[in-house]
Amino acid sequence: MTSVILLTTLSTALIPPVKTLAECTPGTSNCENKTDNPPCDSRNPSNLVADTTRVRRIKIAWDVCQKNDFYQVSWGDDKDDMTQIDDPKARNWTYTGARDLTKYTFKVRGCNAPITKDTAEKPDCTPWTQLVVTTPDW
């Protein structure tokens, strides 16, 4: 019985955990410029991570403590594009058509619609949270 517990303990220590999301930490090859996590009384998207396991796809995911009406995602390699996600429960977005060994910059921010329906009034948005991802050689 002791040898079974010992072997299980040894084999568990030798098998690394599987990671599907590329957590951005200083010194990693695929992510740079991760922002610090805001306090949990914030509407700012936080803990931005990128999943590049599917070919030609980069899935960006984030956490948020307080509700936003919608999210804006900006991305680009040489130029910036932007999309709006009108789902207040959204916590991820997938970019399709990514190229091999290319550095992409992703930015996410939460926004609340103006209180009045006046189209001249801009939405109340948080600062951008940024993540830089270099795609693998799929």
C-alpha cells in the first residue's frame, strides 16, 4: 500500500498540468504588456488571456467584477480593427484568420450605454486593457 501511494505521488509530480490558455507573464514568448489586475470594485476587464490552440484562431478571454452593457474589442497587427460585443455577459471573443508567427495586439474595454438616447452622447467606457500575442507556427 505504501509503494502505491509513493508511486502515485511521484508520477503526479512528474506530469505537468495541461494549460490551454496562455497566461501572460513576464518572460513568456507569446504575451507581453499585461496590465495589472484592477480591484474587484471595477468595471475594467482583467486577467486577459489568449488561447492559440486552434489553428488560425486566437480566443481572448477576460474577467470582470462589475457589469457593463457591452464590450469593445480592438485588435490588429499593422492596423487596428474594432468590434462591439453587445452581450453584457460576454467574457471572451475569438479572432479568426490569424497568421503564423505574427504579433497581434488585443484591447478590451467595458462600456455602459448613455443614460439618455441622445446619439451625440458617448458611452461611458473603461480604459483599454491590452494583451500582445504572438501566434505559433501552426
